[in-house]
Amino acid sequence: MLPSKFIFLRLTAVSLFLSACSTAYEGTAIQSWDKMASGNVDVALDDYQDKVKSDKDRLLLLMDKGILLRVAKRYEESNIQFLEAARIIDMAGYTDIGEEAATLLVNEKQKVYQGEDFEKTLIHAFLALNFIQLKNWDEALVEVRRVNEILFQMMSEGKRPYTLNAFASYLGGLLYEKDAQINDALISYKDTLKIDPNLEKIFPVLKIDLMRTNLLMGFQDNFKELEAKFGKELAQEATEITKNKSAQVVLIYESGKSPQKYSSREQHSRRAKGGSLVEMTFPVAYYRSRPSLIKKVRLNTESKSVMSSVLNDIDATAKKHLEDRMGRAIAKALAQAALKAGMATGIGMATNSKELGLLAGIALIAMSEADTRSWLLLPENLQVAKLYLKPGRHKLSFDFVDRYGGLSGHEDLGVVDLKPNELRFFQVRSFN
């Protein structure tokens, strides 16, 4: 019979080894942030290549490389990474509960990372944004539609309590307009407001979009209904924009850092056979925000300006999706704990050693660790600022606005010559 101390030390050593192996991605991602922010993308990419070698972290590697290359404006290379990441997720499926595939008694970090649900959809959002920069409008529309198609599948087949993505819906409307599909654009704008009714207040340009596209379609009755709802002033503005064939200048802004995942230990109980109550403490993952200084951007011309609005709160979505997933995972974790406790009891009976059974149980439970991996190079949220401008030459710029409402930076976008009904995109990201 092996000494109880020896078995305990062996089990504990295995647990520590698994935990150490699992930190390569997280450490690399956190260290790469400053490199990305300062423009040292190649150095960051080399770090990932040298340090993130586990096949279990391959999806995270691809997603982060996609972000790094995107920040470096290497959009085609970025899309190669995102498309491969999408292929991996597509093969695994979008409605399977990933944690149920994990092997019992194995550190959760040692399973292949399959992505949180919101991460799976954001891959397609960033593909769309890259295709916009490449002026590949058809592919951009395909990818932006894919975001809500996947979410709908998760909601209908996977029974997830999610909502569709307002940012993707609105971006789809813009791309439909770019392709002169005005009725589809109108539908997308209506869907955007249904997804997030709060946008009526915080993103007033959406109301103009709805009124203007109704005018373009000749839906006078619908326009009158919107005029009664939104007011004559906005109706007049929408009419003037349509009459003047005004261009649209859209600034897409990626703000700050996504939340980071941590592990906490929680106590839960279940009724065992015979009705006895078994209490277990096991690790549960949760997100902690990483607040940023810069909160908005203000898009400017010589005569007018507009503040950006949040259309996709990645921080809040991440927390909501994880809360739902952890609720489903608790039942499995309790089953795991019961199995481990049963194994420990068996060891104790086989060796006539209560001490050995207890030590084995402690070590087996200790080997479990909540998976704290997540896509750490994501922004905190996705925002949009839009101005309608008469055709002609305009000087454009934007200001970074901090959490206190003060200015934290200014950048010129140059002088642009806008054509009638043109749609011009700009994209920017802040790291502070």
C-alpha cells in the first residue's frame, strides 16, 4: 500500500502542473496588450508563437492573432486567422454545451477551449469590419448577417436566454444601403430598435434612418406614423437629408478592454441517495471588468459634431452569457464533486485508511479549477457615431472623451470629398 502522504503529494503535484501549463495564454495575452497599444504588433505575435503552443489554446491563439493583425491594419492576414477560428467553432457546433464534454476529474483548463458564446459571434463581427476596410461589401454583409444567425440558433435550438446583436443589425442596415437594398436596410433598422429599444434615446440617428428609408421606399403612411412618434423636427431633418442626397459618415469605435475571467470557490449541496445532504465547494468562473479611461468618441466636422453610442456592450454581454453557462455547469460540477467524493471513499475502504480517503478526496477536488481563459484582446464595447453631410468637401476629425466628459485626445481624419448618397466608413480603437 502506498503511503497516504505520497498519494496526496502526487495528486497535488499533478494539479499544480496542470494549473501551471494553463497560464501560458493568459500571461501572454495580458503582456501583449501594451505591445499592441504601442504598435509593436510583430513583437506580440512572436510572443504568441513562442509561448502559446498548446492545441487546447489554438482557438484563443487564432482570435488574438486576428485582433493584433487587425490593429496593425493587416486586414487580409487578420481574416485568415478569424476564418480559421470560425471553421474550428463551426465544426464543434454552436449549440453544444462545451462544459458537458469535459472529462470528469480533469482540470477544466485542460479541455480544448471552444469559446464563450458571445466570442463565437464576435469573430464574424470582426470579419465584417475587416471586409469593410477592404471594401469587400458583399462578404462584409455575409459575415454581419452570420452574427445574428448564430445567436438565433443558440436561442432557438440551444434554448439560451440571449438577445440578438443590435450592432450587427445596424451594421447590416448600412451595408444594405451601400448595396442600394433600401427595403432590407429599413427592415434592419427596425430590427435594431426592436433588439435594443433604449437606442431610441441614446442613438437618435437611428430614428432618422427609419424615417429616411421609409421616405425612400415611398411609404408615406409609415413616415407619418414615425413623425407622430418621433416629432416634426426629426421628420423635417429626415426629409432634408433625403432631398439633399446627403452622404453618411460612420465612425465605428472599439473602446477599452473586455472583462477578464477569474475563479472563485462556491459552496453548493445536493441530496445523495438515501436523502443525506452532501455539501461541496468547487470553483466557479466569473468576469471582472477592466475599466478604461476613454469612454466615447466625438465625430466632428467644421459645423457639427456627434457623440458615439454603445451598440454592443461586450462587457455586459460576457457577464450575462457566463452567468447563464455557469448556472448550467453547476449541476455538472456537483455531479463531479459527488463522483470524486465517492472515489475518495472507495480508496479509504480499500486501504482501511480514513486518512487516505480524505486526503485523496481533497486532492481530487483541488485538481478542479474553473476555466479562466477568455478572449482578452477584445474591446469593452462597440460604438457608432454617424453624421449626415451634404455632398462636397468636409474636414473630419474626432475627439476621445474620458469618463469625466473631458477630452483625452484629438485626431484628424483629413478632408474628404463626399458624393451624393455616399456611405463612408472610418474605424478606430482606443486602448486606455
